[in-house]
Amino acid sequence: MNDDIRFVGVVGCGQMGAGIAEVCARAGLDVRVAETTGEALELGRTRLTNSLHKAAERGKITAEERDATLERLTFTTDLGDFADRDLVIEAVVENEQVKTEIFQVLDQVVTRRDAILASNTSSIPLVKLAVATSRPEQVIGIHFFNPAPVQKLVELIPALTTDGQTLVRAEKLVTDVLGKHPIRAQDRAGFVVNALLIPYLLSSIRMFETGIASREDIDNGMEMGCAHPMGPLKLSDLIGLDTVASVAESMYDEFKEPLYAAPPLLQRMVDAGRLGRKSGHGFYDYV
């Protein structure tokens, strides 16, 4: 078994996919990014390039490091180009069917038999993705947090089928190569962070929905009273209200706890396309 991961694929170049690709490329890895269409790929490429330019402007990296990172990035709309990858990280929409179909394709096209197939899912059970492949022992959750280039934490989630060597290799990559801090979680909806965070966010939405307090007072209360860097409604907007709702749905489906059920206001906002920062409108306006 080859423990060295040098060639990485990232499926999806949205907010999380682009961030993960940037983290891996800045760490010296050869990174190939895939999107479904040429238009989506160009949007992702622009997002990634702009992030690296901003990092250089702010002195987080040098201009030379920025240029070297860009040279380590390639882009494609064909998952067949992932044949030589040591690790592929899926980072697409939080939808079980979509993710399952991607894992089935990756299982066919990734020719390296010791390759790790990982998901950045924040709530979907890993075992459901693992059994969609012929190599369930090499499927694992590697869950980054937004924004991936900044946040130090990564959750590692082995499925029941994941073997110990896959977990060791993933942990070595996260710690020694990417410079992140990993924590291990069982394969339960929400894992560690979202199992604690999502009920808190949903409670803040219910508080606002029922008129107990204004959005500003809710957020200021947690920022100034509990030293949180960002209030729960602002944080929900940053995460994406569709993502908050999807994680809540996964957790409720698994545990049937009423506190995990998405409030009606959250569902209506998602239906209206008011998804937070990424759409320009959420609990606050960003345009």
C-alpha cells in the first residue's frame, strides 16, 4: 500500500470544492478539479484564482507561492481524467443521490486500486456512499469547514466498512501535508460539529421566526454575550441556508429529534432562493 498521496482530485468547484482544492495545491499536491459544465468550471476557476490573489495581496502567501499553486491546478469536465489520482474528494451539493452517483462513477474511472475515495459531506452517512462502490474499505469522510483555506479543523469519518489503513493515510495527509487539525467522528448524521451546531442555528431561527428577538439582537447577544466570532443568523447565511436545511433534514431523518427539524421560515427562505451570502440575500442582504 502506497502511503504517499501526491495526486488529488476534487469533484465540485463551488465554495467548498474550490477551498479544498486551494488547500491541497498550496500544500504542494497536484490537484485536478472537475465540474459538470464548462461554465461552472470557469466560475470555479475564477473563484479559486481570486482567492489566491487575495491571499497574496494580504501577505498570507508570496506571489511566488501563488504562482506555484496555480501551476499545480488543472481543470476538467470529465471524471475520467481522475484515473491516476491517489485521492479524490467529492464536494458537491448535499444530496445523497447525487453523491452516490458520483461515487459509482469514480469507482469505475479511478484505476489506482489503493486510491482513497472521500466525501466532504457534512451529514450524509458515509456507509451509503461506500457500499455504492466495489472498494468500500477505501471510502471515508474528510469534512473540511468553510472557508477551507482558513479553518484548521477537519473531521475524519470512517464508515463501518472503512479499513484502518485508509483512516491512517487520511489522517497523515490532513496532519502532515495539509497542516490541519483532524478529529475523528463516528458515522452518524451531523458527525461532531454539526450535531452540536445545527440545533443551535435552528433554535436561533425559531427565535427570530416567533418574534422573540430581532436578528441583530440575536446575533449581538451571542457575539457580545458569549464571545462567538459570528452570531447564529450571520453564520447560517455564511454556511448557506440550503446546506443548513439539508443537514437538519439528514439529522432529523436519522434521530427523529424535534430540535433537528427545520423551522418553516428556513424552508420558505430556501424555496425562495434566499440562501444567504452566496445568493446575496438571507437573514441579511449582501448586495
